[in-house]
Amino acid sequence: MTQNTLRLGAFFYATGHHIAGWRHPSSEADGGINLERYVGWAQKAEAAKFDLVFLEDGTGIRDTNLRSSERTARSTHFEPVTLLSALAAVTSRIGLVATTSTSFNEPYNVARRFASLDHLSGGRAGWNLVTSATDAEAANFGNDRIARHADRYERAEEFVDVVLGLWNTWDDDAVVIDRASGQFSKPDGFRPLDHRGKHFEVRGPLNISRTPQGQPVLVQAGSSGPGKDLAARTAEIVFTANQTLAEAVEFYGDLKGRMAAFGRRPDDLKVMPGLFPVVGRTESEARAKFEALQDLIDPVVGLALLERMIGGFDLSAYDPDGPVPELPETDGAKSRQQLMFDLARREGLSLRQLYLRIAGARGHSQIVGTPTQIVDEMEARFRAGGADGFNIMPATLPGGLDDFITLVLPELRRRGLFRDEYEARTLRGHLGSRPPPVPSPAPR
């Protein structure tokens, strides 16, 4: 696959990305806790030659409004690395990317988990590195509030250095398995890490050998300044949200422009923004599909989604048909907060209009239209230098995924924008990237 073609991820979000998707007949409402459903979705995406399956995660139910949580299918879903380990056994080429937070995990466990997934899948594992951003998650780990944004990223910087170091405590040829001599591995083929830093002390080595990819692919989803610096240094994929072409081009150029300072090439990082497509054979058919979903939105659920997107503020006292209030910045997901406020002000949206606007894409690009209209938008962003590919966010599962595969992929292929067959067997091979430099361990 050349640099002139798109990379595509299949972002599976329980019953689909629209907050009312589980209520729609084109979804499988028990999908979040049904392995058979995920197997079917993953095999469809692999047959369509997607680069990867992408799973998000949080360390708890993020909506503190329990009335909202009991009215959405997103309150229950599998732990993603466990799920991808099962999917590794029933797929053979598609990449497998899971989200794991640096805020409430330890580097050794994360390094071992993803190294195991890379072995199980034959070199298809990726780790989407995030920092947790809600007080609801912090409360599950003995904390009243989430850590400050700057502190979360300071911990994340050291966390990823330890993980990269642990993945590289084994040489490629360390395991020899010589039964005659009794030698299982070379005496100098693996070594301690001996890291001692502000947040972590890790001796190492990792208790699993070098993986098929050398190390799993690193994915990063932060779009704040610290998030972009971390991505430029360590990531091979960045998952982001941009509303306009101008914003996408600015983000892309800024991010890739930071890479040289870390000794990396721009092509070693693929920017893959989220894309929420609702496709029909005609524009009116697509609009009808979208409006059918919008009609199913519970106002309590819609407002709770918006509260989470803007940093956890309680909006119940505000008029839902009034303007979005001026609110202070929080230590939540700063880039998504800003995106919400910018969208509301640019389009003059009320609270109700804003939650209806983000009910599917949650701030990512949303396109409702024909295959030609959707591909026109994708190609424009790609050609303008605003994306290397897209993380496709089906409104419902499997209905939205089926529509994209059946209607949009043929148009992408007709324009020469997407592969017909896999050319590689590993996730890094699909991307055509190189892993980031391995940091030197912090001395003891």
C-alpha cells in the first residue's frame, strides 16, 4: 500500500457510535457483551481489507448521572485487550488496537499485556495510549478528582518510556531453543531495564520475549499541546477530531512539524481522524436514516453526553434551548472541551442543538450523504494534507458498517484511494511506518 492511498480503521463502539444506536433495528443491542457479534464485525472488516479494528475504553462508567447510564447500552462492554485476544484467534491480517489509560495502570502490566497480544496475533497489536479524564474514573481508584492535565501527561511521558524500554529488553534473536545444549535463550539476549524515575521504578526485563513486530504499534489520541508532543515523539497513529478542513490541515501540519525534533520522519506517523458516515444510495435516503436515529435520542442521555464532553459540568439548571453557557476550563479532556465550545459558537447552537449535533460523532467529522459525497469529503481532506486515513465510526453495528463496506468502499477503490488486497501481515506493515526511537532508561 502506497503513501497515496488511505488507511482505514474500523472503530467498534458497542452497538454503534450514535448514542441512540442500540434502539435502532440495524444494531445488535447486546453487542457490547456478545463475543459472537464482535467476531462477525471483525471478520467483515478484515474481508473488506481495513487496516485495523479500534476499541476505546475507560476505567469506569463515565456518566455520573445514573439515570443516563441506565438508558444507554454503553454502560456495559468488554475490557478491550481481553476482547482483542479472542479476536486474534479468528482473524489473520487486520490490526488490533486497544485503548489503555496510563492514569490507572502500571507500565509493566501494560507492556506485558500488549506484547502478549502481539504474539497471539502474529504481529497485529497496537496500544492506544490515553490519560483518563473524568472524576468518575478517578473515584474507582481511591481518588475524589482526576489529576491535573499537566500531571497526567507528565506521568504518561514516563509511562510510555518505561513500556518502550521493557519491549526492548529482549533482542530479536534472544530465544534459541537448543535442546541438545540445554540453552533456551542467549545469556546476553535479554537484560534488566533498571528504570528509576519520578513516577516509576521498574527493574525488568519483561517476562515475554521480543514480539513479531519488534514492539506493538503506539497510537495516541490526545490533541492538546502536551498530547501532540507525546504523539510526535512516540506515536505511529494519531486518532483525532477536527470539524473543518482548515482545522484538520493546521493540526496535521503542526503535529508532523514536531517530529523532526525527535529524529522522526513525517511518514512514520499516520493521522487518522474519526469519521461518522451515514450513507444512502441517495441523499434523501441518507438523511432519512440519520433522522430516524436522531428521533430516538433520550434528552437525559443527550444532555449527559454533552456534560461529559465539556468537562463534567452539571447543565441541568440551564435552559436546554438557551445558549451554551460560558464555563471555565477544567482538567478533563481539554482539546474536546474546546472543540465543543468552538462548534457551539461557530454555529450559534443551543444546548439542545449541540447535544443533537454531537449525538453520533461526539465532535468528530460527520457526513450524511451518498457514497460520492462521502468520498469527496474524505479525498479532499487527504489531498489537502489533513489526514492520512480515517477511523470509521459506524452509527450502528452492524448496519452502519455494512453500509460503508457495500456503498463507500467501492467508490474509494474506483478512485484508487484504498487497497484491494493486503500486502503485509503486520499492523506496522499495513501502515508503512517505523517504530519510534527507544528512550534510554532513567539511571538508578
